[in-house]
Amino acid sequence: IASYDRKNGKVFPRKLRWQGRDYAITKLAYYHKIRQGQALYHIFHVTDGNIDFRLKLDSFNLHWTLEEVSDGSAD
């Protein structure tokens, strides 16, 4: 689930489902854009307070991809 702020034109991920469990996003740690050829991707580094996620939004088809999950431990 994501929200869109029409006033400032920004998207923010609010909730995601991973391995059958829902995670409410509480904080955006980092955001950046990358271009690969013609494609423009929006990269969100977010957390639910315990687990960190890296999400990629394809600006062409609005498809979200979960790229990375981390609990902060080295293992």
C-alpha cells in the first residue's frame, strides 16, 4: 500500500506484505532515483522499526519490487 501526495507529487510506501505478514512502514530512511536505459526507478529504503526494506518502484508500469530485507544483524 502506498500513498500519493498530490500537492507535492510524492509517493510514499505505507505497508507491505512479505512472506504472508504485513509490515507497516514507519520511517523513510533514504530515497533516490536511478535510471537504467529508458527506465526510471524510485528506490525507497524504509523500516517498520525492526526490519529494513529496500523497495523499487518502476515509474513506467508502477510495479513495486522488494529488493532487500535486513534485520540489522550481520548474519
